[in-house]
Amino acid sequence: MSKAETLLRIKEAEAQNRTTKEAAERERELTLREARRAALDLVETFREQAEARYRDILAAAEAGVASERDKMLAVAREEAARISARGKANVDKAVELVLTRFRGALRA
């Protein structure tokens, strides 16, 4: 093999090496781009799942609060009805007491 042939083979090998390196670099960039895109898709998916879970938790909490509020209102209404009934029952006694005192004051 002559010196010229050896140099030609070295140049061909270097050219092939460059081509292989360039192809590997393109493949690496493509793989990185795909990985970044997949990561962004995963982040978006997890964000949507987290937001859905947040809405579910919030709805459950609101339902619990509404239920507790309704119970408290029912108890308060019952107490108000009892107080009102006692007040109405005492109206006759109060009228009688006022009339008795008024009559007593007239007689005095």
C-alpha cells in the first residue's frame, strides 16, 4: 500500500467518523427533544390530575360544610321554636300579671 493510498484511507475513515459523529449528534438532539416533550406532557398530565383532585377535595369539603351548616341551622331553628312557644305560653300569664297589677294599682 502506498503512502497516497494510506492517506486516502485515513481521510475516508476521518470522513466516515465525522459522518457517524454528526448522525450520533442528530440522534442525541432528537432523543433529547423527545424526552423534553415527554417530560412536559407528563408535567401537564400530573398538573391536570392535581387540579382534578383539588376540585374533588374542595367539593367534598364544601359538601361537609354545607351539611354541618344545615345541621346547625336545624338545631337553631328548633331552639328558636321552643323559645317562641315558651314565650307564647307565657303571654297569657304575663297579660294576667299585668292586669292584676293594674287592677291592684287602681284599687290602691
